[in-house]
Amino acid sequence: MTEAYDVRVRVISQKGTCGAAHKVGNEWVISGKTPDGICLSAFNALYPSVRTLMFGETFPWSPDPDANSLACTDAENLVVFEIRRMRK
């Protein structure tokens, strides 16, 4: 089985009024279970990238092989998250 890494999700920018009150600096560590406190819309948008980094893959467009940035789906109240693989 491929080694699973923990993944840290952190809010790196926020514009407008997030309905879940996410703000810059909020962070969660994902290690096999859904993290407490992150809204479902954001988690749904982040999940594919979380799984990609969790199981050792990379994104060819990202200059950092251990990270990717994604925005929530609410374009009017934009929250941008950094997803980072936590190397052991």
C-alpha cells in the first residue's frame, strides 16, 4: 500500500464574507478523517487535491511538489486555501 501523508489545509486569503466564517490563518490537519470546522463546500472543492497529496502524487503546475492552492466555490466571497503534504 502507498504511504499516506497527513495534509494541512490553511486559509491563505479571503475576500468578502465567508458564510462559514473562515479567515486567513485558519487551518486543519487531515489524516484519514474529515476535519472538524471546515465547511462542506470548501471540503468538497479541496478533497481531490487533498487525496492527491495524501498519497504521494504531485501537480505539474505547482512549483512546490508538496503543495497546491485552491479556492472555495463561492466566487462572491472568495476563500483561497493552501493544501500542503506534511512529510514525516
